[in-house]
Amino acid sequence: MEEITSTELKNRLDQGDDIQIIDVREDNEVAIGRLPNSVHIPLGQVLTRMNEIDPNRETVVHCKMGGRSARAIDALQRSGFKGKLINLKGGIIGWSNEVDPSVPKY
């Protein structure tokens, strides 16, 4: 499974790369903090809402630390999703550690 670090993702976003970000955490986690311009699709809904993910855009999937996003990517690929899916290594905790310390850790 392809992965990207928070620093790499931030650099690509700053360069203007067209990347969609899917957040598979639960509602209460998203309320604590989120990545800019991310789309919230909880892990339990990712297959039924797969049509909300544009297969023509590179997609980074994230959760708190990387485990649920990896499961989401696996499920999407097994269900026939054809787009490029990349796991955010370390999830939002990695983002807080590497890119934006104002994002709360929980």
C-alpha cells in the first residue's frame, strides 16, 4: 500500500497538486480537529459512499494514526475502486507532529 508522510502531503498541497483528502474517522474525532479541505466519510460508510470519492483524482485517506485508513483503502480496492489511494502515514497525529502543532492530539 502506498503511503505519504504529512510533510510530503503538505509540500504537495503547497505546490498546488490536486489531491482529495478523505477522513475516515468518527464524527467526535473530526470535531476535535481536521485537515484542511478534507471530506469526512467514516470508515463504516466508506463503501456505501464510495461514489463521493473521485477516481480521477489522487486520493489521500487518513484517520488518527493510519490503521483505519489502511483498512478503508483495502476495502475500497477490493470493492473495485479504480482511483489512486494513498495512506497518510501516522494519520492526523503525524500531521500534528510534523506540520501543524495547533491540531489537537487525542
